[in-house]
Amino acid sequence: MHLFAYLCKLSLDVFRGKSYDIQVQNITLEKEVIAMPALSHRVQTFTDSVIRRMTRISDEHGAINLSQGFPDFDPPKEILDALAKAAYAGPHQYSVTFGAENFRQALALKQGKALGRAIDPETEIVVTCGGTEAMMCAMMTICNPGDKVMVFSPFYENYGADAILSGAEPIYIPLVPPEYHFDMSLIEDGFRQGAKAIIVCNPSNPCGKVFTREELEGIGALAVRYDAFVITDEVYEHMVYAPWEHVCMASLPGMFSHTITCNSLSKTYSITGWRLGYLVGPEEVVEGAKKVHDFLTVGAAAPLQEAATVGLGFPESYYDQLLATYTRKRAYFLEGLDRIGLKHNVPQGTYFVLIDIQDFLNLPQFQGWTDLEFCEWMIVHIGVAAVPGSSFFREPVNHLIRLHFAREESTLDEALDRLGKLRELLK
């Protein structure tokens, strides 16, 4: 008898009042084999998100999560108060699928200041479910199967998957450490190969590079010459540390018609779980992106758009204070890393730091280990979660891990105390 059938009979007998001294012996579990059609080729070409995987493992072991980049502090009170109001007053039904009108108007005003031109909230903005969907919308709007798209390496892991899912072929352009410079001639080579677009994450996740005006002008000139697009990811636009400055690609002369700007409210207002992003671009692009978005997600959450509209109206002093806060956190965390002797880069923007773990991988107990295996070991034995650097690089990089410092000082103190145990291994 199958176990399931046996248990069903047993349950029924108990329900009827019969009692048993239960001894289960010689029950054979049979696994039914079900023939199933093959899955798509595309899902065989990439893994799940390594970043999100590290969070899951971190949660299982109660580690301090410095892998996935979300803060451990609340959004501004004004936004929370607006959310509380929306919980009762609404809206609770669908908004316009490409974004609630008041939300788009507020976005247009904010982006208009950054780009130095008026943005039409009806024709030049699409509200998306996070910056992740904005990037996917951009790729699916402009790419045909077989098109090439340039991606800087290291890169945010979604970009490779975005290219594959949209049927495009990525061309990787190396960012060379320690300053993460790049060879402009490689970009021209990519455009000569017919690249439809180049993705520019500015500031860059994971290395923290901030692209200079001169670099952006060079990239932009090539995009115009070869009639291609620049897709920018600017979610860390307000976390750029002096003396570096953030320059919006779409603000450069002649670049609005060749630029698709993707952004998010997640990092700026500490609302990563709200999944509110947006895409800004020329009318023809936005019209196409609206259609893609319509069938990807229908629309972002209406009450969250209502609440977040308040944040978009914050004065410039809010962004000044935000930068001051993260400037202090960067200095605090980097000083802590220096104090315990961990080698690291100095990010020009974002809240990410790359740590060099080669000294540890050279130890006998870690011989032959990958950075992923080391990160998994760190979660269990050190109690801190990081992201293996190999998930960001096209090149065979195995000696870097990524941490972030978007945490309260007390959390950073505890994380640094735990990370200090690593140095004991080198004594």
C-alpha cells in the first residue's frame, strides 16, 4: 500500500473512533516519475540571484546581512505618515498603469531639475515596479533577438540576465581596478559590431565608480555617431562623495534623444521593499516601454505611489543631509576595515565596498575555495553575510567580496567586531 493511502485510511479509522498502537513497517515509498516538456533554453543560461541567495542563507544562520543592499533604518517620517493616511483614505484600486498622475508629475519636476529640461509626465515617464523593472522595460523596448548590448564589468548581476531575457547578446567592457578606468576604443569597437546600446550604472554597483563628465561625453558622442542608446542606471545618484560629482547622461547636449534613464526611489528614501522605480526617455521610447510595462506588471502599488509622492517634494536640504549621512557611514566603515586590517577599495559613490580576500584564500584551509564558498563559510563561522565578487565580473575574478554600509552605527560596530575574527586566521 502507498504511504499516502495508508495514512488516509488510518485517519478515517481514527475519526470513526478506532484506536491503534501504530507500528509502521516495510512501507515502500515510491517516487512517481512524471514526464514533462522541456523548459526554455534561456533559464539554463543564468542562475538565481547570488545577492538574494546570500540574504536567504544569512537569514537561516542569523548573520548580519551586509550582502543585499537595503538599509536597517526607517524611511522619513513624512513618507510614513503619508502611507498611514493612504492606508485608510486610499487609493486602493489600480492607478493609471504607467503611474499615478500626481506621482508622475512629482517625478517630472524632480527629474527635470537633474536633467536641466522640462519632462512631460504624460509622454516621457513610465512608473515601474522598482528600478529592476525599469531596466527590463528599457531592454525589451529597444532590443530585438540577436542585438548586442555593451555592459561594463564588474556589473550589477541583473544586467546579464536582462540581456538574455530580452534576447540580446552582451558585450562586456572591463573596468580596470583600482580606479576602474576603461578603454574608450573598446566601446567604439562594440558599436562597430552593431551594439544597440550600452548600459552605464552611475555610480556603479558594485565597485562604486563615478563616471566623469568627460567619460560620459565620450560615451555619448559614440552613441550618437553610431545611432545607439545609452541606458543609465542612476539609483545611487544622491550617494556620490566629494570631490566626485554625479552627471546625468541625459543632461548632456544632444543626449536626451539617445538616453533611457532608469531610476528608483528605493535607496534615496530607504523604501527598497516598496518597489517603486521609473524610466525617463524620449516619447517614442516611453510609448514602447508603456506597452512592455503594461504586460509585465500592470502597475506599481497605488497607495505606495501616493505616499512616496510626498518624498519627491522634499527640499534640496534632504538630499544634502542624505549625502552627509552616507559620507559619515563610508568614513566610519572604511576606518573600521582599516583598523582590523582588511584590504578594500574606496568607493566614489554608492554604499558598497569591495574587500580583497586573497590572503585568506591562500591559507591551507581555504585552498581551492571559490569566493562563493568563502562567503558561505563567513555567514556560518563569522556571522556576516557578503556577496562573492565573481557574481559581478565577466572576468575570472575570485578574490573579492562585496559588503555594504547602509546600516546603523551599532550594526556596523557589531559587523566589524565579527569581521575582526578573520584577521586571527592570518596570525
